[in-house]
Amino acid sequence: MNKIFKVIWSKSKQCYVVVSEMAKNTTGKKKIVIAGILASLMMQPLATMDVDANASFGFSNKKGSVSINGHSTGNASATEENAIAIGQNSNATGRGGVALGNDTAATWNAFAAGWNAKATGKGAIALGQATANSESAIALGTDTSATANSATAIGTSAAASESSAVAIGNAANASKSDAIAVGTSAAASESNTIALGKNTQAKTSQAIAVGEGAVADGTATIAIGAGNNATGWGATAVGKNVQVTKERSTGIGWDLTVDQSAATLVGYNSQVHANQGTGLGSTINITSAAQYGTGIGYQVDVSGKNAVAIGSSGDLGTHTAASATDAISIGTATVASGEAATAIGKK
């Protein structure tokens, strides 16, 4: 059976090449190397790529390395064993590094794909217009950066800046070690902080903020719920629109304000303005004069030190109230207004 081509060893290229049967070898036969066929065979694994008609091979001088330019100008460079560089000005400068796309860079066992993707830390991954420049760092997105060991950033303009930090979401920012920020513009600003949700902020060590616009600002503070604010070490705000602004205080419910130390409030539409004051119910008001005061029920007012008011308002809207030091009021619309006075029943 006639054949048009055959394979011979090329001394100059140090490889097998495809030639015409009419060609001669080094003993005197004609030598016509079909360079186009050789090139096409080498390019078969990249057959699905859209490559410029002027594409050329770049620089690779290590075992198993491959470099291919996307244009006749620019250099693709794969300078270590098993490295791969494909694209104009792509550089794979570490063993096992893979750089795919124009202006990409990958070092030891790193992977960079996209435009201007940089995976320059050992084992780093950069996809998109992203930078992962530390060991085991991962950056996925546009203008995304993971710049410390084991840091992870995913999303447009997301940034993880210290070791083991995680930032996921557009403009999410985890700026300290082991910080976690998830959500658009979420920010975890100190070590071991967690911010989950759009525009959440966990500002101090061990702070946790969960829910849109939640802010936790103080060591070990917790703010869970949309619009909640926990400020001061150990403060806790859970629910919706709960504002706890002093240390060791707790607010749980809806539309609550706690602005003194070690105070506790659980309920709806209520306020505790007294140091170590306690409120439970709806429309509770414990004033700043009511240190250690307690209010429980519906429409209850406490304005005396150590005072206690338990009950609900009357038909005319009169609140149950304890307005003097050590006063106690229990019932419906009852009022204890003298020092150490006690009122029990219904007004």
C-alpha cells in the first residue's frame, strides 16, 4: 500500500518528524521536513483554543514544560519542570506551575488562569483578574486578592489580607488572621471575627455580626439580625433593630435600646437606660435613675433605684409604675410613688 509520508529521526531537532517519502535521510536522500504537520501534531491538545494565526512557541527549557504564545509578539515562558505557560507574556516559573492567559504568572504548583492572574505563592490559585501571592492562597474574581498564607478571597474586589482569612462576596474584606467575611461589603476587621451578610461589620477580636447592616464592635460581642448593633465588650444584640451600646449588656427582640452596663432587655419596643436594669415585655421603660430596677409586662415604667414594676396598663392607657427608690408596683395600672412603697392590685 502506497504511503505519502513517513517518520524519521531529526538530528537537528532531536525528535521524530514527518517527512515526504521522496525525502532523503543523512545518507544522501532528499530531506524535506513537513514543519506544518509537526506543528499541528504538537498543537492537537490545544485544538479547542482560539489562537491567533501568528501564534508561536515561547521559551521552555525544562523537562515536561510547555510554553505557547497567543501572538507572534510577547513571550510565554515555562522555566521549570512540568510547568505550562499559555498566552502572551504568561510565565510559569515554578515546578508544576500553570499559567493560562495573557500576562498570567504561576510559581511552584500554582495555577493562574484569566487575564493578569497572578498565583505567585506555592500551591496558590488565581482565577480571573486576581492575585494570590502567598502559599496556598486562593483568589477568584476581578480585582480580587488573597495576600497571606491559606487566605481565600472570592468575588469582585474581595480581599483576604492575613493568614487563613476568608472573604466571599463583592467587596468583602477579611483583614486579619482567621477572620471571615461573607456578603457584599461585609467586613471582618480583627482576628477571629465573623461578618455574615450585606454591609455587616465585625470590628473587634472574636466579634460576630450576622444580618444585613449588623455591627459587632467590642471583644466577644454578638450582633445577630438586620440593623442590630452590639458595642462594648461582651455585648449581645439579637433580633431586629436592637441597639446594645454598653459592655456586658444584652438585648433580644425587636426595636430595643440598651445603653447602660450589665443591663438586660427582652421584648418589643422597649428601653433600658439604667445600669444593671432588667426589662421583659413590651413597651418597657427603665430610666437612668432606676439602677438595678426591674420592669416586667406591658406598658411598664421604672424610675426609682431598686424599684420593681410588674403588670400592664389600664383601660385608659395608664402605665404600671414604680417611681421611687425601693418601690414595688404589681398589677394593672398600679403606681408606687413613695420610697419603699408597695402598690398591688388594679387602679
